Amino acid sequence: MDELRGDQASWAFDSEIVRVRFETKGWFKSPLFKLLGTLDLPVGAIREIDFRPGAGRKKGWVLQLRLHDRMDPYAAVGAMLDEKYQPFRLTGPAKTELVAEYLVDQLRFAAEQAGPPDPATVLSLVPSTPLHVLTSEGTARFEADRLSLVWSGTYASGYKKKKQRREFELSEIAHMEWAPVDEWGWGFVRVVTRGRVADAKPKNDLNVLRAGEEGNEIQQAFLLAATVTAHQWARDVRSRPALGSGGTEAEEETKPGFDDPEWWKETARNAVDVLRGPRISFHLPGSGGRGATVEEDGDEAAITAGEGTDPAPERGTGADTAWIFEQIERLGDLHAKGLLTDEEFGTKKAELLDRI
């Protein structure tokens, strides 16, 4: 396993994972890195590698990993985090630049060869649950599907102490916010619930747990925000309805529609199948299998109905002509939405018109 030593951590990687071991010895080391300890990052989660020789301190190098969408909860909640504390950033001295560049090339190749990451991968990049956080204002406990805030600390306001606690189901959380310590010595983590905006200062906001500058309070709050975010993403994938699944009334209600990107992806795939011929199939996702198929046999064409459709009209009838124009309209819709090129649309339109 190849290893690259930097200022913040040592990265050991092979064709499957990057093991990030943060430097934790010494009082000057980041409390965040001490809390993280070690991270195992699958190379499939890496979208891009940014390597900049000479861009660091004393002309050292800077290496930054950018992950696929919904793979980096630290970046999602850490917009205000100092870049030198970003977990997937590494810097090193100029004398190791050639070694770093070689290993970066190996990692880039491995990432390009890896398949798309499993959506659940993000859970391996955050602390395990249950996760406990202790600050001067109180405590937080996260258990995968529930978050509890308890205001029992010395610096909790009288209003919060009176309310004592608040609990949130993961499903009602829209997103998490984190703010570093300000000039008054306080930062915080805020739970933003669906359909609600912050209506109070952090000191009295019942969706907020404040963290002071003592010890690693603010870093604990940061990890809490990142961990809840990761579980949100994983939950969204698990609860997403399967494309085209249906049959029961409940499944019909969650069937993908025009506002679902997966609907358009499936429609585009169907359009490609149409163009590959000689079989023309018009099955739109979420239609429950309804549709029609045209099968060519030499100069003759036989039209068969898809499952759950009325029999297709015989060739040469007025109903047959109406059916052909209906298919042309469907192709036109796909063309207007950019799913068919001008050439593809024109070709299939001509084929259908020839059948009249």
C-alpha cells in the first residue's frame, strides 16, 4: 500500500481505499483531526483530484480531494471551516513533491477505474452512532433516526433550561447548520426543520446547541452536523421510490413523474431503444407497462398492444393513421426536451409517416 506523508495526516492508498490517518500528537494539532482519528475513503467516492505543486507554504504542494455529490458531509456543513482543517486536504514540503505527484497519478487512475459509489458509503466517513456531544450549554445525542438536544449546561439560558429538551425525527430535519466560534466566544450547531426559519438568536433558539471555545466543543458540534447530514443523505436514497414500480395504490402515489429526473432518464433510454429498431416501443416510465409496439417483418408491419393497452388498429385504417400521428407527437415531446437529436427525430418521423 503506497503512503504519502503530509503536514496534517498520512495517506495510505491502494486500488480500493485511501486510509487517512490524522496526526494527533502535540498540543498544536487540530482538535477536529484528533476526534476523527482515521478515515477510510473508497476511491470510488472521489470525483476529482486537485494537485498544486508550489502552492503551499514555502513552495510546498497542496492536494485536495473533491468527492461525488452527497459523499462529503464535511464540505456540506463546513462552508465556514478554515481550509487547513478540511479532512480531505493535505499539504507537504517541496522536497516530497515528486513522490506526491507520482502517488496522485496512481490514485487518479484508480478513481477513474472505480465504479459509482454506493450511496451508503457516506456513512463510513462519519462517526458511528449513537453520537454524544457535550458543550457548555448542554448535550446532544444522535441515534441514526433521532436527534435530541438537552440544555443542562452552566451557560444555557433560563429560557432553554425551562424548556429542558427538544427532540427531532430525522425525517423532519431539512438540513444542519454549523458556525465557528465568533468574537464573543460562541459557535453553534442548528437544526433546520422543514418549513421553519430561525426565529430567535442562538442563545434562545430551541433548535440550537451552542458550543464554546474551550476544549473541542465546537469541533464536536461540527461532527454532529456532518453526521446528521450523512444519515439524511443515506435515508433519502433508501426512501426514494423505485422507478416504474407499481401495482398497489400506495406505489401508484409515489410513481415517478415529470418532475423526477429519473423519469426523464428512463424516457431517454426508451427513446434510444426506439432508434435501435426494428422494434419501436413507446413505454413511458410510470405508465404501469401501458404502451404499444410496432414490429417490422420485411415490407409488412404488425402492431401489437403492450400489456394493459387496447389492440393496435389495423394498417391502412383511419384509426391506424391517428395512432401513427400520436406516436409522432410523443417523439416530438422527446425531441423538444432535448432527449432526441434533430437527425434521430427526423429519421423516426419519416419511418412512421411511411406507414400511412
